[in-house]
Amino acid sequence: MEDFEYNFELLKATRESKKITAHSIAVDLCLAERHIKSIEENSLQYFSSQSIKYTALKKYIAALGLKNEDVIFNFNEVDPTPSLLKMT
């Protein structure tokens, strides 16, 4: 699985501009606040794999009202979902 790159600064700036705390969005997404901070700092810390982080990232993007294509670079070319979990 290849690493994916995304605009983590945009996520934090959007959340803060909407006056949403990291804690409240974490609760809404059934994540821990440390996961939100890890995503906003472009860190893998607190995630057991890239694919789990990728899934959490997409949930976070949607919760902020953004589009995956606007945040994840080369979104249409990157999919770190393990092949066993992909729908055929």
C-alpha cells in the first residue's frame, strides 16, 4: 500500500473557522480526540494502519463539508484500502 498525502492544514483551518473543537468532532465521528489531532498533524501516531487512518480521514473530510478531491492529493489514484476489504 502506498502512502497518501493530504492537505492537513486545510482540515484544521476549516474546523477552527467553523468554531468546532477537536473533541466535539471526534465524538461526532466516534473517534478519539487524539485521532483528530493526529490527522491534523499528518501523523500516523494512534492509528494501527494507513488504511484505518485513511478511513477516518474521509469521515473527517465529510464532517467538515469538504470534498475528498479538495483535500487528498491524487484522490482518484490513491486507495490504501486492503484488497480483502474492497467490494468487487
